[in-house]
Amino acid sequence: MKIRIGYGLGTSSTTTDAKRFGALVDNLEQLGFDSLWLSERVNGPALDPVVGMTFAIARTTRLKVGASVMVLPGRNPVLLAKTMASLDQLSNGRLLPAFGLGIANAAEHQAFGVERKERAAWFNEAMPLLRRLWTEDSVTHHGERFTLDDARVNPKPVQEPLEVWMGGAAPLELRRVGRYSDGWLPSFCTVDDVRDGIDAVNQHAAEAGREIDPEHFGVLVPYVDGPVDEASVSPRFAEAVKRRHPDRKVGDVIATRDNLAERLTAFTEVGASKFVVVPAVEPQDWSAELHDIAERVLPLEN
């Protein structure tokens, strides 16, 4: 099982100017991190993930890039397929596309123009269309939401296939992962959550006549410069933990700098091998931060 460790920025990231973001990207490339993952929140301070990923691939030759995760409902699947294929071409196959429904937030729903109750149906029709647009020369589709006649997307992605990752850990989300994704990357999870989730995803995939690569299970792991409590993380992180796990403490799903490697190792023991570590509080100096984290976790890779 190949263990790979990437680095991510949360939805409240303020690393948005070219110098500071460039320092982050440069250090990730030089230190040997597998990938950079950018969160999407239209109404948050973080960079748009497509713009950030484009900046990163233009500045690097090895670093992979992904979004954790991009909202699919509300986006035109043909235009999105074109954007993702173009990024994969320009990066020479370093794109890690990841899609979801988006959070339960009225402001976000307004931005994408899709009511919450319609998001799942939109996703379920758009996701197979993306795959067809990436692989077929011509796509004709007459569905409830999209009508395409001889639609074409070129250039095609370098990766064949361009594999899609999804997050989420609720029962319906796990079902969607099994039916539509090529990999699972949840967040704010315990080891038990991940073990049970992998079993559920595999079961749903089998029911749909599919199979998920056993090396395509991962976890997004936030960390702090300990101790872990609500005062040591951003309000957005604390809110996310409460929303997903109202009966847990933030320390149950957020690691400390000192136990981060131990936490990743525990996840590998239940079948996860792809990780994204995310600072719950961003540092002043990206170079010092990434050198320290690299020393702690990159030796786990094989």
C-alpha cells in the first residue's frame, strides 16, 4: 500500500497573496509533499480552488493539485469538464479532481443557484456526464437537467481515466461515493469512522457493479500546535466539528503537531493510505512550518 501525504488549506485560509501562496507551493514541491489541496467556499476568504490550482501547476513540475472539494451542483458539466481536462493537460496529469454537494448553507446555495433538496439529483446526473465528456468523442444526453447533442470536450485529460475523489461520511454520502467515485477523502473522522466508512463504500460500490481501488481511501486530517480545544482552532473548524460530530470534542478529530504522525499511522492500519494534513491555524512562516511537518510525517511514505 503506497502511503502518500499531501497538504491542504481550509475554507478560512488567508494565504491569498502571490508571495505567501507562492512560498507555500514552492516549499511543498521542494520538500516532496505529494499534493496540494484547496478548499472551496464562495463566501469565505480562501482563494478560488481552480485559480489556486492553476497558479500551483504553473509553478511546479511534480506536485499534484486537488480541491477538497469543489461543489458540483450549479456548475455546467460541459464547461467544468473542459476546465478540468485543461488543467490535467497543463499539469501533465497532476490533477486530482474532487467533487461534492456543498455545505448546508443558504449563502453557498445562493451562489450556485441550486436549492438544497435538488443538489443530490443534480450531482447524480452531472457526474456521469463529466466522465463521458472526458472519454467520449461526442456526447448526446437528454436528461431532467441537461440536454446535450453532439457535445465535445477537447483536449482530453492526460490521465486515462481522470479519477474523481469524493468526501463525506454520512450514510447517503457513503452510498454516493460507492456509486460514483474513484476514491474517498473524508474529513473530521476518527479511526473507527474511516474503518466503517471503507466497508460501507466497498459495499455500495459492489452493489453498483463497481470496485474502488484499495489504495484510493484517504483522510483529511486537521492539526494544531497543541493542545487541542475550541480556543486553539478557528471558529470555522470548531463549527465544522460540532456540525458533524455534536457528541465529540475537537480533539477527537483534530490532531496535534506532536501526534500527527501517530494519527496517520492509526488510519493506515484500517486501510487508508492517502492523506491531506491541514493546519487549523495557519502559520506566519510557511517555510518553517512545512519543514517541520515534513520531518514529522513524510518518513511514513513508502
